[in-house]
Amino acid sequence: MNVKLSFFSFLLISFFANAQQNLSVKGSKPFPATETYTFICEKYAFTGEINVQIAKTDKGGILKLTIATANDKARIAGGVYVDLANADVIACTDKNMKETEEGKTTSYYYFTPAEFLKLKKTDIKAIRFIITGNSNTFGNQTGYFTAINKKNYFSTAYDQSKKSFDTATAISQL
């Protein structure tokens, strides 16, 4: 009895440890997705970070960008550039797929199959994006920003661990 219970517990824990993330765009069917990465955005004074998630679709992939804003008029708008570690750049056009809730704005961008193949082979180095909206006193910060694939703001010179997310590995496993 004890062996059966411990084996069942092991299976249950391993199932949840390997549980895959899903991404759904405005009520669409869920697509398999990476974990949500928090990229550092030093010039964005409101939070200094943006959440990035990538999903695989039948026709390529989806890039989901979510950032906290000071008011509901601020949006991630315009084109987005995904800079890869090998110096390639993927330009994503704005298809006006946006959501706003609970002080956060989310925008979705689509990758072609060829672009998604590039993402499988090379890590994302940075994402360049634009926040638009009305900028008033004590309002939201607007302008051009770059989010860097970096796990922490600070680290020591003695820290030999990898300081960025392995996006290519996660994307290739989708």
C-alpha cells in the first residue's frame, strides 16, 4: 500500500513539474507556449520589466508582451523588433491585437514559420517596442523601449551562471 501511494505521488508531482504552459488569444483555442519570461527594461521607470511569452501555432508562432501601466490609455503599439543573439532581427507588424486589464496592457504579434524556425535556433537577446498613450503629469511613461533578456538586474563578477533565459531551447521543445 505504501509503495502504491508513493508511486502515485511521484507520478502526480512529475506531471505537474512537466506541465506545459498554454496561450490563448481573445478566446481562441489554447496554443502550447513557453513559460512567461520577465525581461529587464531599464528605461521603463514605472516597473523596469516586461513579461514575454511565445507560443507555437499552426502557421508559425505568437509573441505575447505584457507590461504594467499607470493608466488604461497606455498601449504597446506599432511594430516590435525581436533582436536575436546572432544579430538577426525579426520585425513584427502591429495587427491591433491588444488587451487591457488590471493595470496591465498586453499586445500580441505573429511570427511566420520561417521566423519561428529562427527562434528555435537562436536565443532572443532583446525586444524593442513602443508604448503610446497620453503622457501627462504623473501619467504613464511613453516612448521607445528595449527589453533585454536578462534574469537579474545585478550580479557579481564571481557568478558564473548563465544570466539570460534559454529561449531557443524552450521554443524548440514546443
